[in-house]
Amino acid sequence: MVVPADLTARLGPLTLPNPVMLASGTCAYGLEMEPYGDLDGIGAIVVKGLSLERSEGNPPPRIVETPSGMLNSIGLENIGVEAFLRDKLPLLREKGARVIVNIYGQTLDEYRRLAEILGGAEGICALEVNISCPNVKKGGLLFGQDGRETRRVVEAVREKTARPLLVKLTPNVTDVGEIARAAVDGGADALTLINTLQGMAVDVESRRPALANVLGGLSGPAIRPVAVRCLWQARRAVPVPLIGVGGIHGARDALEFIIAGASAVQLGTVNFIYPGRWREVVEGIEGYLQRHGMTSLSQLVGSLEI
């Protein structure tokens, strides 16, 4: 008789029934994924990045397909935090979804206000602080590329909420370990690695940028080796749990991150192609544990042998 493996993912004060999450910006507000499986079966849904006010994002074209991935320059289009709390969160609660809210501000005060507003909302299990978006003109990537600024943002959020706090880091830095330490020093409970790589594509017929914003964020299988490297380096730099994201299209990809040190993973670009792929990834991780005689996910986390 095959004994089911314990897939519980522990991210500091946050505990999830399985380690497979949906990444912010790739599943809208989560409700759009319902046709592809019960939302309560997903480890957690990280909803589209929220700002204080509604944002229209960048002008189109905003998405370009690339070899083994895509470039996006959405620019954090969203309905605003109050509309999310009124129109989306109650429905997510009805569906039993575990909701993590990704937040974005252009100033420290905006981050503080978002944390304060969301801190009292029932049905949110954690906040993910976005300091790493390459597709906006202010804030975002600028905060995430400087250790001092990273710490200031995380401290600002932490002083306004007791919720579990994840911080999403950029790969577009010289030393990801330095930024990871700054986020932890500021009060992060766990780190998400990585956000997209900055990239560009050119329409050779028009000799113009393929994206209206010129630059965008590269995601998909092409970036997975970079993401695994960043996560492994962060694992060596900080003691907090890590969440791996970047180019995961199947269970084998997710296992790379877990073995390298991830306590959980997020699926991103694959959601545009196979929206229900999260179920196969969960099943694949459990099957791997069983084949290798492991009874719990924790035995696999960080088991890389060098």
C-alpha cells in the first residue's frame, strides 16, 4: 500500500496544504482559474498586483512571444485595493481559495497604506511585497535593486501588518544575496525568487520596439536556470523559507527549485498555456516523494548534494 506523502508547505507563520501556488499577474484575481479546477485545491493564489488606486497599466502592445518564453509590459494594471476587497475577495472566500495579495507602491507611504488597508481584511493569508517589477516608471525595480531601499520598504510594510510577509525579489541585481538579507532584516517571513528578467524585442519590419513600453519582463522556460541559481544563492544567504518561481512548466521543473532550497513554488507563464497544470505539478511532486521513499515535502527541501 502506497502511503500518501505529506505535502504541507511551511513558509514561516504561513502553512499551505501543498507547495504549488499561482504567481501574481498570471491568474488575474484567481476567479478566472475556476473552470480548470477547484480553487481550494491550489496551495495558494497570489492575486494580480494591487495599488491604492485603479491603474490602467501601460499602452499596448504589452505582450510579445519569444523563444521559450514571453515578454510582458502590462505595467501593473489593476482595479485598486478597495475594488478588490469589495468585488473579488468575498467570492474567493466563498470558493475556499487561500489568497495572498501582491502589493505595489511608488512611495513608502503607499506601501504602508496598502498594508494597513489589507491588514484587517478577512480571507487574506499573506501579503507579497512587489519590489521587483521591471515594467513601471516609478518604484518597483528601483526599490528592489538597492539593499537599503529594500529594507526600508519591507520595514514600512511590516510596521503596519502582522500578516505573514513575502517579498518578491528581482534577478536584475549584482548580488541577490545582499538584497535577500536586506529584505529579511526588514522583517520578511519568506522570499519569492524571481520576478521577470528585463528584456527587449524589436519588430524588424517596422524597425520599432515590439512593446510600446520598449522594455518588458522576460518569463517562461528560458529563465528557469537563472531563477534556480538565484534561489540557491539566496538559500545560502538567509535562513527564511524561499518560494521558487520562473519557467516552471511541470513537476520536474518544480522539483529543481525544491531540491535547490524552495519550500514552495509558483506557476506563472504556464498558466497562459495550460491553466490547470497546477494539478499535475502537485501530483508529480507527491509521486516523486513516494518513489524516493520520502514521507514529507520537508525531506526534499534543500536536499541538493554538492
